[in-house]
Amino acid sequence: MFIRPLTSLPSLIVTILIFWVESVVRIVVTFTPKFIIVSADSAVKFVFPWLSDSVKSPRVSPLEFASTFEEMISYWGYGYEEHFVRTRDQYLLCLHRINQDKRATQEQMRKNAASDRIHENGATITNQINKFKKNTKTAYQRKPVVLLYHGLTLTSEVWISNIEEKRNLALYLTDQGYDVWMGNARGNKYSQSHLTKNPKNDDFWEFSINEFAMFDMPDTIDYILQKTGAPDLTYIGFSQGTAQAFGGLSINPELNEKVNLFIAMAPAASPKGFSHPLLDGFVKAAPSIIYFLLGRKIFLKSVVFWQRIISPPIFVKLIDGAVHFLFGWHCKNMSEDQKLVSYQHLFSMTSVKSIVHWFQIIGSGRFQMYDETPSLLPWSTVNTVIDHLPPKFPTKQITTPIAIFYGSADTLVDFDTLKNNLPPLPYIKSIHGWEHMDFLWGRGLEHKVYPDILKLLEHFNYPLTNLSEEIEENVPLEITYSEIDNAVITNNIKIMSAIAVSP
């Protein structure tokens, strides 16, 4: 770990003070009678009427107050299955699988309607991926398999939490005929089980991105392939869900044969860090200080406490302020109704150790494995001395085709650093003005992202659909997708890399 300068100490002190104040207020609120809290909430809404949720869409309440995946998927009219994966280190991870037989008639109608849109808007992605090797494995007679994986502190609920049904990626892909599975990372509310460890004890929470990559991802994929009989699947990750895939594919070479395509949305393997300098000292603090402040178990468990106390409209404003303070995001591409739902499904449990791991990655500027032996001294005036260097995830060794979708306004994505540490990519798309969470809940997902994803799936899965005719290898490509106003094409013999910028 790199040794930090003493100049970060003031910001660390302020951060510690904020944690202390929050703890005191939480204790006071805990012992405050409920009628006082309710009265205070009503008074706030009276003084600030714009916080009222009286005009919200009728779709909001059922999803906003749904506490489980089952309640949410039932609202949309789909059935589901629940599976549990036993990892090699004995964690039990919950998988949700959509039962496609429940809406066969509606599925076909939706598929036919969606196909018309795809043929109209899908020319760009077809031209690009025709240069990349198609899936030539023995034909698989069942539906192609897709695994969706959430980001940090999230759950499988995020894939079905859009108030517009067509913007829910899990439902969209199900209606297109795919066998959709959704993972849940160890530690979140669906995956808090272990054969010998108790979540009440510290040792249950001793995991970082290392374990996500070494155990969770490969063991989950093996389970799904064993259950379905499919030779491989497509992996679609969001945020930390992409990081565990970058790590997992890089350190498990055999896993690359089991993943026919990796689609990374808002990839987070090389985050730039926080936008506010106040947090710089906390990020660069020695792990011992962070563990002292946050403990060794659950990261910010108090969020659940405040979520129960504060009414949803006020909670939305607090989250908006928090993400603007932390990352500089404005969240303008998400409707207020959507935020009422999204923010209620924004936080689930994860380990403090995984947060420390992210801080190490941000501090070093490298997508590295967890540093188990950081410097014993938290501060030093010498910032060029390194006593050891944790190994990087060897991401250039990944052979699975990777497609990248990211937003130009996403301050967590350092795309240049990411691209320099990956093999050549078949498809890269930057969407102008989009931020991190827009790839889950933003307006326009069904037009700017999903048609491209569908074309990628058609190319790298089987049975293959009829794509447009193959083009000669060295002929320049013409970009015709109506969303794109600028494109740079690079012909790398067998691999075509395209950077598309949308308005």
C-alpha cells in the first residue's frame, strides 16, 4: 500500500466527526417516541410541500414498499425460482431465476413487437460484432442463458425495480426468449448464510472483491450451467458486478470458456474516487482506522435504520444530496417517481472489508487484490516509499469477449485506464451525459442500451438469429444507428473496436 501524506489528516478528522454526530443522532432518535417522529415528518412536509408524494404514479407504491424479490416479480406477473449456490468456501448464495412459462402468450407478442424496433435501430451493433468470432459450439436446444449481477450494496431486486416495465432488463430479456438468472453477492439480505459461520460474528464478514472473483462468480456460473445443461452463458454486470467479472475471468482461465460474452455496464474496475476533497483523507486512511470507525462486520448498517425512520420523499432528497456530495452526480435522467422506488432498493448489506478493498484500489490507482499487509504507519511525510506491491488482477489475460457501456458523466468510471488494462474489445459505447445509476434506472434505457445488448446476445449465443451479411474484413464500416452522431472505427484484423458516442 502506498504511504499517505500527513496533509490528509484534517479531512479525516472531519469525517470522523461526521460519523460521531450521526451516531449520537441515531441514538437519540432510537429512544424518541414514534408519535414525535411522525409529527416531525408531517411538519417537514407542511413546511416543504414539494416533498409530498401525493402525485406519484400508481406503479410506484407497489414497488416502493415491496420488501422482497418475490413481491416485486409477482407485481409484474412473472413467476420465479429461488436457488442456492454453495461456494467452495461454504457460503450460500441466493439466485433468482425468472419462470418464463407464466406469460408465454404475452412473451411472444412482446417479442414480435420488440423485434421490429431492433431491426430498425440495430444496424450499428450488427456491423461491429460481425467482425468478432461467432459462437460455434454445439447447438443448445433450450433458451440461451443470461446471468445478471448487481453492484455494491445492491441485490437482484434492481433488475426489476423500474416503474416502466420495458426498462427492466431482466423482464426485457425474458420476453426476448432468454433464460434469465440474477445473482446475489455474499452478505446481502438474500445471501447471509454460511454452513459454519454466523452473520453475527466478524469472521462471516471477512470477504472482499477477492472472494467475489475467486468463489462467487465461478461457483455461481458452474451451478447455473449444471442446472440448465448449457455449455456457456452471457454475463451482464453493473458496477461492482463488472469488477468481480473482470477479476474472476482474469484469475480463473477456465471460466472464459463458460462465458460467451461479458457485458459491462458502468464498469467499476478503475474508479476515479470521490468528487469531494473532504473524503480524500478517509479513503487514504490506513485500514486499521477505517475498521476502528466502521467495525469489522457490516458497512453502514445505520442506512437501514434511517430508511425505516425517514419518509421516502425525504429519503430521496437525502440520497440525491449524498450522491452529489460523494460523486458529483445530479441524477437528472431519473424521474422523481423512479427515485421513490429505486432508492428504497439501493442498500443491502456488504462487508466493511470490501469497502476497504475499494479504497485501496482508489488509493493505488490499480485494480489490485486486497492488500492483507498494509503499512503499519497510517501517515508519513514521504509519499514515494512503498514497502510492497499487492498483485493486480491480470485482466489483459481475459479471453471472453467484452462489451462496455458507460456514461460520459459517470465520475466513477476511468475509461482510459480501464481500456488500457483490457484485451481488444468488440464493442464500446459511451452515452453522453449519463451517470452511473442511469444504466439501471435512467430514461432511454430501452432505446440507447437494450437494443445493442440484444444484438450482442444474438451474435454470441445460439441458436443464432439471421444477422446482416458479413462484410469484408478491411472495408470501412458505416455507422447508421440513429442514436449516434460520432463514431471512431478501428480495424484490428479479427477484432473490431468501436467507440460510439450518443447524444
